[in-house]
Amino acid sequence: MILTIFFDFDGVILDSVSVKTEAFRKMYLKYGQGTADAVVKHHLENGGMSRYEKFRLYHDLHLNIKLDKKKIENLADIFSSLVVQKVIDSKAIEGALEFIDQNYDKFNMYIVSGTPQNEMRRIIASLHIESRFKGVFGSPNQKQTHVDDIIKDCQYNREECVFIGDALADYNAAQENEVKFILVENSNNTDLFKGVNHIYRMQNLLNLKAFLSEL
């Protein structure tokens, strides 16, 4: 019986993955189309990796520039200015908000995202759903660390937990914590999860409650 749910956010609650994708494209296009295309490809294949890690990697790999902490934070601030309102305005994944509104008192629900924690909490507050979750967590800590800390602090049974995500980082967080994983499938992750076994798959969250009752 599932009692605790860890939700990723982009691509799971809101259909906002493309917002982040276009922001990365815009920020790197000035360095050439090839660089922008390579950045976008990596970004799509590594959902859940924090933007801080990505900026450090992209500048080093494609521009041969070593970024210090201050420059990374400046880039992250620019990125945030490009995406926050567009994320808030994004459409919901079918069934996501309805499930959250109707079942927040039946499950222990958490947001575990790669988005910076303060930004994630600002977005959740703007959507007026912050009271639905027992906690909202983001970078710089890794997803697997958040999940492990929550389970240990709250003494949850790992067999009664599930992580719902759309990226390999979500799957890895579930695997490392020995909790079930539900993949929300989309056009960007189909190939990434081809051949991956022992996971559950959904196209949307319209029937999530019934789905959980069968796990």
C-alpha cells in the first residue's frame, strides 16, 4: 500500500520541461547553433540535474571556460528570470493538480526537484498548492539525498513509498532509496527509458489513485 509520494515537478505536475529547454537554448545560442544544440541535447537527456551543474559543465565542455561560484550564480539568476513566470503559466499534466487537491490528506506528498529550492517553493506558492505538500525540496542537494533524509526523519516504510518522475535522475533517486518508481512518459524520455525494466509507466496522472492502489 502506497502512503508516501515523492513528486518531481517539471514534466510531472506541470508541462514545463520545454520552458527550461528554451531558456538553455537562448542562453547558449550566442555561442553558435552547434553549441546551443549540444546544450539542449544534454539538458533533455539529463533532466533533474541542477542548472548550477549544467552551467559549469557547458561552459567547460563547449566554451573552455571555468566558471567560479559567483559567475554560476549570476547565470542561474538570469535563467531564473527567463523561466519562473513561464513555468507558473504552464499547463498542468493531465490529472496532476486534481489528484493533489483531492488526495493531499490521504498521502504524505512531497516535491523533490532539481530546481533551486527557494525558486521551487516560490512556484508552488504561486500555484496555491503549498499546503498540499508536507515538504518542497530542491537543489543544491541531490534528489536521492532528499528522499533518504525524508524517509529516515519521518520513519517511513520504503515499501510504502513511490517516486513519480520523468527523468533518469528521478529513477536513480528511487533506485538508490529502494522505492518504487513511476515514469511519466513523454516524447523526450521514451528513448532514455527504452529497455529499463521494473518501473511503472503512465502517460499522465488521470488515473493515478487507482494505479497506486494496485502497486
